[in-house]
Amino acid sequence: MKVGYYPGCSLHGTSREFDESLRAVAEVLGVELAEIDDWSCCGATSAHATNHLLSVALPARNLALAESQGHAEVLAPCAACYNRLAGARHEIATDAALAARMPELIGRPFANTVAVRNVVEVLHGLLPTIRVRAGQPLAGIKVACYYGCLLVRPAEVCSFDDAEDPVTMEEVVSATGATPVAWDMRLECCGGALSVSRTRSVVRLGRAILNDARAAGADAIVVACPMCHSNLDFRQSAMVRRGEAAMPVLFLSELVGLAFGVAPDRLGLRRHFTSARSLLDRVQPPAAAREVR
Amino acid sequence: MKELQELARTLLSSGTVGVVIGWEEGPRGARPAFITDAADSSRLIFDHRCTHNLATYLSPRRPHMARLGKAAIVVKGCDARAVAGLLRETQVKREDVVIIGVRCGGVAADPAGAKPLTAETVAERCPGCTAREPHLADHVVGEAQPEPPGAPTRDARIAELDAMSAPKRWAFWQAEFARCIRCNACREVCPMCFCERCVGDKTEPQWLESSPHPRGNFAWHVTRALHQAGRCVDCGECQRACPADIPLGLLNRKIAGIVADRFDYRATDDPTVPAPIGAFSMSDRQEFIL
Amino acid sequence: MALPAEKIEAFEPRITAFVCNWCTYTGADLAGTSRLQMDPNVRIIRLPCTGRIDPLFVIKAFERGADGVIVSGCHPADCHYTSGNYHARRRFAVFNEILGFLGVEPERLTFSWVSASEGQKWREVVNDATARARRLGPFDAFRALAGRSA
Amino acid sequence: MARIGVFVCHCGENIGRTVDCARVAEELGKLPGVAHAIDYKYMCSDPGQALIKQAIAEKKLTGVVVAACSPHMHEKTFRRACGSAGLNPFLCEMANVREHCSWIHEDRDAATDKAVDLARFIVEKVKRNVPLETIRIPVTKRALVIGGGIAGIQAALDLADGGAEVILVEKEPSIGGHMSQLSETFPTLDCSQCILTPRMVEVYQHPNIKLMAYSEVAEVGGYIGNFDVKIRQKARYVDAANCNGCGACQKACIVRKVPSEFDEKLGKRTAIYVPFPQAVPNIPVIDRASCAYFKAKAKGVKKDACGKCKEACSKGAIDYEQADTFVTEKVGAIVVATGYTLYSIGKDQPEGLRGYGEYGYGTIPDVIDGLQFERLASASGPTAGKILRPSDGKEPKRIVFLQCVGSRDPAKGIEYCSKICCMYVAKHTMLYRHKVHDGQATVFYMDIRANGKGYDEFVRRAIEEDGARYVRGRVSRMYRDGETIKVQGFDTLSGEPVVIDADMVVLATAIRPQPGIEQLAQKLSASYDAHGFFNEAHPKLRPVETNTAGVYLAGACQAPRDIPDSVAMASAAAAKILGLFSKAELEREPTVAKVDAALCAGCFHCERVCPYGAITRIEVRDRKGNLVKIVAEVNPGVCQGCGTCQATCPSKSVELQGFTDEQIWSEINALLA
């Protein structure tokens, strides 16, 4: 299986561990990630806050590149990239006038034929393989799956799962041998980019999420979004109070990698701000944990 | 072949049916056969020359057939769709007919066509056929056949016509229809033309002039096409029967395209699938309506 | 096929309209009561419902020398008989495409939904159909079938 | 040879100004078959009509054409005039030379030419007209009412009081419908049962009403005035004739924990039960699915099957062998009053709808719907009128009410307003405050739609006197936090997100039609909208009729309705039916289709396109009785004369009288001569 790969800026920057773990997991699963040549910014929040047309054209350029490079589908691991790419695809598909303008705007032919996938969706499609490849190292580990906002909404764009009650991430986690917990804050806002401008709001929101996961008995939170990860991991020290245990926050690909027995180093687990040691200590065989500082 | 003959023998000698409608060897190639005596079952054949759609003999407007008793009929996949059409339009009851399906690898345009079947001799509807397996049959005999030789040609010709200006298309069809002698062979051979009294024969008022005259010819062919919309099974019999070589298959193919495009309907041998004309959808396209 | 300007002036197309009793006929009545002036080239034949309008009527009208034909009835969901217009829509969708395939200029045939309150729309339908037929000129091709030319 | 009379009207100046009427008459007079052609100032006036009558008599006319205004204006007038002169009215037609000619053209020559054309083709049509007889249909003066809620009860009583016989069919064991479940009603806060139960008893005792509870309509045949309705009476396993309603069987029943439908699953009932104490009829039914006797039988246990109720019954009324029975009734009119059901927020939804995952898909305890709250507030309910939350029986001190759950939410598949929720939520907050004095009700709303008599005052009272806190905005999420439910929403007036802690949440879920309504509508050949509500014949002028003659609507089967609206509709439907029943026979225009059995090949395309189910199949047999073929036949009582069958028939073996192929062919021919 070969799939076009759109890493976006995060996976080359703050979330390198997402990229590293994903490549390690893809290798085990026999998925070839073909990075799109000459990819550019998806537009993220800035574009659609300033110019609507631009916010569609930027993703369209990348989709057109993928199209010309022969890809039927593109994997966009970052939830924001995914949302922008899938959103633009949807908008162009449902607006003939917009579709007609696209080739001229982006300066290349574009038929809007490329499907956009996120990590949860792709891994979910490989459940049987994951079950076979996963040993038992995660047995007994409880995980809170955190979707955030961009992965499953809006419903008409992100139709791979129920926008209000998604289950795919839990199913992937189950396939790794870990146990997903039932909790309430799975879809709550993490504060997103307000992390910089209104840090206190993000701390307040993140704390509620951490507390709920902890109350549900989770040993770790699993995410599939660099923004969520950054907020819950990087800002966690401000969220937990004295006496409260830290909550490791893992990318879904990292958890799957652990299940496959990939060395934590290769999964980038050492890059986290909140130590994953408490979790790694429980991963069987515990030898794996030694590779981390 | 043996299998088919054996089956016919059993059906006749057990009294299950009074007649088996199939094909036999005739002086000019294959021809329809009506076997009423089990001993004659060995006359039955099936090969690429058996182009006739025998379903037309099931029409209740053929009383001499009814006299032969309950019928078993040999059908190719395309013919089975005609039987389904008759069932759908309550002309035949399912329990009144035994359907023997044969697996088809395409037939020749001419029942006298020599072996083997080639891209030159194959009937134009056969290449790319999607109905070679008769699902409706009570018994299916014979082994799976290879794909018919050759490539589909009609869609390209239709596209060519569609690309012409209206006056050019008009001239094309007028030249074709000008040859029509109103012999009604297209109608008589058609399994789906089972009306008691064809509108083409109606007087008081006479909507369609019945003499071979350009005006009546045009009206007839438009009306025939319209009445076939969503009903034609593309068995090609009208075109084969036409002594004037009018490309009726082209027109039929065009209609099939229209109903597929607009109503998502394709001829099928499942009689429970309702025909598109006589039904409607709230969301039918209406781009042609102001 | 377009005619030179002076001929267009002189030519008065004959247009037959088949309309349903409840919507378009009443809409045409409203155009009358509203005194909406329109081209005098259209003659209306009243049927109960578009469901009753048979493609044979259209063929016959062309055979008899009509230069244009209008078929008009109730908007979807407004049919007095619930669904006659839906059946007509399917029937005429196919008929229209077949005629086109056989080389009849699509401008000869006008299909419209005109409700009882759309007198204004009826005027537009009439004037547009007349203008189109005027532009195309007499339907000589069809008349030639009968061996007579206009 | 035809002898047609042509009468050209000037309509004062209306036609005469632009059309040369004399010339029209003169031109028409030259046509073969026209025996008489004149013009006159006002054809519709008495002297004008006299001219027609006189000509019919003197010139022995075989047909009349009046070239005047639209037939919609005066066709009836002139046909009546012809009829009174002894000419069959259907031999008279009008040419519309006013609306379609003189009023829309200015050029006198062009208008006159056109008027001649218009009259000429109508002359050709009339030549082919044949005398037709008005169709007379006998009327069975009995009505069927489907549904025994407040709408059905009101319709049945009004009809019965008006002297008509009524059959009232109710699918539940008792009549009363949703209204019997309600605690108090807005805007007066009078007790629902107190006003309803006397009406229920009245139904039971009315000599003109035959009540068939625990029954359903299985089949409907026939047409206005003459419906044949097959009704399935479901087995109660209790002999209604012998039961005296003592209740001993229920006391004896060993299965005591079946969730009660009447109490919206908040209370329990026995396996043999009457839904509520005031049920009408007061005859129990055995719920086979939960009955110990039937369960044991199903497992094959022969001995020791329960049978406690049978032992307890002193009248020997319990009959385990009872089976469903069918009766066929003849009725002349039908009222549909099947009411509503509530949308539920769960995950499993019918096609086109979505549940509320953001509210936990109905998995959070103490999130209930409006009808459940009614049962909690009802003195006869499972808590005897105390507001106690279902999970732990504690009294909730903080209740959040949500309006528009499902309703007005296209994302969930329902874009319409459910109409009654604004009012009953206000009522709920009042009932709550009256019962829990220190309780705080919070209402999330989008708009308040209180547009009835005394309605807005009622909502103001809830807010101003009973302290309900109204928050304008929607709730985005709901989740449990220990014993509390966190309700997270947005106050659009202050522009702030809000989180409210609640002990209980009440959802005003959307009103939907009863399940199975499509099938009923199909049996009745009545149309319904995309949501399954019955369509009225005209949204303004015929609000309680359907497009199928003789079938009427009352209550929430047509759209969300409150009690006053439902009652008004029911009385209106009853009045319509009593009007229908006041005549011995119905008269119908003979514009109906007729099949030529000799030509019909029996393809039944006509059957498929007929909007009214007017096509039936009949057998054609030869003299020896052998079946020749099965052909179509039109029921003239059902046919409404659209003619879709004729245009569809490939061989033109069906003809619409008044618009035959011959007539239209002649019109086309004459028009383009």
C-alpha cells in the first residue's frame, strides 16, 4: 500500500515524534509514505481567518500536486491539515463555480480526485494487521482517547466517524491490546492556538480534560493532533497541582508503535515534556523502558 | 448441448411442459424450434448462431403457442431480460413458464454466420455485454463462455451523432427512415411489443400514418423508441428483422443511455425491479423545464 | 438556420401550447386579468393535467405545421392530481432527448412549470417561445416530411 | 351531421374592444357543421342565455360553443343553460377569447384572427363530444375514525352527536392517547385527565359509536361514500363480553415489573394490565411477550404454566386461546387522527434522522423527555405527582429544560418547529416550582413561540412569577460529573459560554408522526410529506381534507398540534363529513377514464401511474368461462380525471371522457389547418 504523505509544518517541527512514530509504524504495516513533492502550507487557521478563497486554494494546491504525482489518497496526520485539506476538497466538490476557478487560481490542472485521510482513519483501516502485529506489551494499560475538535468535525466533511460519538480511535487502541476507557471530555476543546495568547484559558480547559481522564482511570491520553498534544503535554506542568500524578500524552502512532515493540527512542518518546516513564514502566517487557532516559 | 437436450427430454416426457422453445439447425443456419415430442429433443442446439430472442413466443398475443401447453424456453442472458419484462408487465406468470438459461459467449449478427465467431461477424450489441449469465433461469446449462470478440462500437457512433448539429442529425435519420417500408417487422419480432392493438394501427384518431411516408415513418420511429424507453432489453431483434437495415439498435442504445443517466435504470432480468416509466422520483432532473 | 432580419419580421410562427387546467391555464387566465400584453402566436389547448399530455400530441402538432410547441403545467409538488406532473416530467425528459437525437432543434419545444399565480411567467414563456421560433424560422424540415413546404 | 351553435360574447367592451366579434361569428358560421353563429353583448346575462336556449330549440343544435371568458369563469353557467334547454350539458364548451385573447393583445386584426382560431378548434372538439351523465355515488352514512386520542374522540363525538354512526379504531388497549398521560394543560393548568376522562366515557356510552380498542386498520378499499375497511382486532386474551373490570387478574399476576408504556417506562405494570385506572374500555389485555404463561408455553413447558390470572377470574373471562380477528366495515368517510410520537435522541434512528451524541445518545440517566416529566408531575403517575429523579429517587433541586431538541435542527434531520414545546416547557417550569419550592428551573431556548390565546401571558408568568431562568442559546454538550449533569451551552444574549450543573435534564424532543403512518397513508392513497405527516389538500383553504376524497385529518397526524388545535380540526373534519352525509348521493363530473377491455393488453402501466388507485384488475373470460386475459378497469368513483393513464397507455386503450384522443386530435388538426 502506497499513500501520499502530507506532513505539514508541525510534523517537521514541534511534533517530530508524530512523524517519526508514524514512519516506524508504517514500516511495520507495510505502508509506503510518499511525501508529496513541493508541498506547501495548508493555510491552517490564518488563511480562513483572512481570505476564504485563499483558505481553499492553499489546500487545493497541495491536492493538485498529489493528483499530478499519481496519488489516489493523501494522509494528513496533523488534524488541522486534515481538516483544511478535507474541507477544501468538500467545498470544491460541492461548488461547481468554485471548482471551475481552481485551476487558474493555483496555476495547475486540478480534478479534485484525491481522497484525504487522517491517521486514525488509516490505522482503523488496518485493524486486522494491527491485531496480528501487536504483541501483548500493552495489556492492562488504560488509555483515554482524545479526539479534540478538528478530527471529526464538521460531520459532512469528516464523515469517517460519528462527529458526536466517534469510536474509531478506541477501536484502534483496542487492537493494540490496550484498554480504552469511557470518559466524557473526549471531544472538548483543548484551547487550540490560544495557547500563546490566552494561556490561562488553555490551562483551565486542559486541566478539566486531564482530570476527567484521570477520574476514568486512564494511564495515558492518546491524541492524533499536534495542537492537542502540544497543549496537553507542553502545558501540563501548569495544569497539574501538587500531589497530582502527571499524565503521559501520546500520539496514537506512538502507542501503536509500542504495541509493535518498536523502541521508544525510534518513536520519539523522549521528546515529550511530560515524561512517559510511568507508562513505559508498565509496558511489557519492561526492558523497552530502559532505552528512555 | 447434450445437457440441454436431456433436460428438454425430461421436461417433455415427465409432462412438466408441453413445448420446449429452443433453436435447431435449419437450411440457413440456426432457427427457432418448437419441440413438443420428447423424442425430438435431440434437434435442439445452442451455439453462436442462436441469435433469436425466443421470448417473443411467450407473448399471450400468440394463441397458437398457448395451444401447445405450458412452455419451457431457452434463453440467453439478454433474452432472460425480456422474460423478466413480460413477468413485470403481467403478460406471463412465473409458474407458467420453465426458463432454461444458456451461457452465452456472444452471437452472430446473422443466424447463418459461420464459425468461429469473430469481431467481424459478432452482433453489434454483444461486445462488452454485461448480461451473459441468465439469473432468472430455473435451469442453467452449458459451461461458462469466453467474452464475445470485438469491442463495443455503438457508443462511439452515438457520440458521433450527438456531436453533429441538429440539422445534420436530422438529415442522417431522415435518410435512414426514408427506407422504412412500414412492414412492422421490428414490432412483430419484439418480445416487448405485445399490445392487443398497436397504437400504430389505431384509427379514430390515427395518430401515426401507416403508409410508408416520411411523415408517418418519423412519427412511428419516435413513438416506438418512446414506448421502448425503460423496457427495451437490447436483444437486437428489431434491427436484425429490419429488411431496410435501419440502425434501430443505435436508437435503442441511445434510449438505454437516457434511462440509465436520468433514472439510474438498466435492463435487468430481475422482474422485481420496477420499470422507470410509470414511476417517478421527486428529484428527477428537470433541466429542460423552464 | 437563422433567417435574415427582414424575413424574421414577416414570419409569424404558429405555436401550440398544451397546458394543464389547474396551474398553467389558470396562470394564463391571470395574465389576461392582469392585462399582460404578449405575442398573439400561441394557441392554448386545455388538458386536465400534464399527466394527460401525450408526446403524440406534440408530434401531431409539428406534423400539422406548428413552428413551436409549449408543454406546461404545475410545479413539482403542486399538481392538482398529486403526481401527474412527475410522470409527465419523466415522459417528456425521454421524449425531449429522443427528439434531440433525431435532429429536432431543442428550441422548437418549450417545457415549463407555470403556476396559477405566475401570469408574468406565462407571458415570458409565450414571448420567449415565439421569439425562438421566429429566430429559427418556419419548421420546414418537419413540414417537408409531409411533402409540403411553407 | 353536427349542428353546432356558436355564440360570441362581447363581454361589454372587454372582448369587443379588441376582437371584432361580428367577424368571428361570421367566420365561424362558414364552418361545416356550424348551424348557427351569432354575437351578443353579454352572453352570460339572462337574455344572452335565453338566446342559447332558443337556438338549441329552434335550430336543433347538437353542440354549443360559447366564445367568451375563461371556462373557469362561466363553463358551469353555460352548461347549466344548455341542460335546461334539453341539451346534454357536456356538449357545451367554451373558447376563451377574453383572458387568452382580447385582454392580452392590442392589435385588432391579430386578436380577431386568434379568436377565430380559438373558437374554431373548440367547434371541432365539440363535434366529437358525446353526451355524458353526471356520476352519482351512493353514500354510506357511517364514518371511521382512526385513532382514539383527543382528536379522534372529539371527531367521533361530534359525528355521533350529528347523527352519524361512527367506528372508532384505537391501536392501544385504551382510548385517551397522549392527552391522558398529561398532568396539567397549558395555558390554564387544568387537570388533563379531569377534562378528558368524561369525554372518554361519553364515547364508550354513545349509542352511535362503536369503539374498537386494541385494533388496527388492516386494509382500505373503495372510495368516498363507499369505503370497505378491514379492521384487525388484536387478541386481548380476555373475553370482553364477560370481563367486568374487577382487576382481580392484575392482583394475581406474578409478573409485576414490566416497564409501563403509559408511564413512559418510569413505572411498572403487570403482564395482564389495563394501561391506567380510568382506561376505556376497562378491560385488561395480556402482554404476550412478558406473560409467564405464554413464555412457558413458548419454551414447550406443558404443565405448570402460570395461569394465575385465569384462576383469579371469577367470570372465566381469561382466554389464552384467543386469536386476532378481522372484521370488515362499510363506511362513507374516514378521519385520520393518529397523533404523534416523540423523537428520541438515541443512536438508532430511522432513515434521515440523527441522534444526539453530544447529549450522550440517551445513555445519561436523569435525562428524560417531556412526556416522562408529565408522568412525574401527574398525580396518577409513578411518583404520585412528586418530582423525583428516576436514577435514585431524589428530589432534583436544579432542572435544566432544553427546547428544540431535534426540532429546527436540520443537522438532525428535522427542520420544522414542533410548535407545542415552548408552551409545555413553560408549564413544566411552573409545575416544578409549585411542587419543589426551592427548585431552580433553567430553560435553554432559541425563540419563544407563544402565539395563542393567553399563551404569551402564560410564559411570562413562568418567568416572572415562578422564577424560571430562560437562557437564550443552545446546549452543545452534556455529561455526567458524579451525581451532577454538566450542561454546557452558550448564552447568546450575554455572548458567554455557560456550564450549568443540573440534577435532572428534561428534553423537549421533536414531535414526529406515529411510526407506520406511511403504510396507513398508502392504504388510504393519501399523500404525506418528507417527515411522514399527512398532507392536507390545501394548506389554507382545505386544511382538514386530504387529496383523497372522503379522507379527512385531525390533530398531530398532519403537523405538530396542541390540544385546542387538534380539537378544532376534529370538529372541522366532523362538520365536513356531516355535510357529506347530508346528501343522499354524491354528484361527480363524468370526467373519468374508461378502459376498452378488448384492446387492453394488461400491462398495468396505468395502475402504476394512477395517483388514486382507481385502476383495478378484472378477468376477461370467454363464453365457456375460460380466462382470456386480465385487464384494467377504472373505478369511476375513485378516478379524479387527470388522464395520466391515457398518456401512459402504449396502445391508447383507455380514454378520458371529455378529453378523448379524438377530441384532442381534432383540436390540433383544426388549430393548424
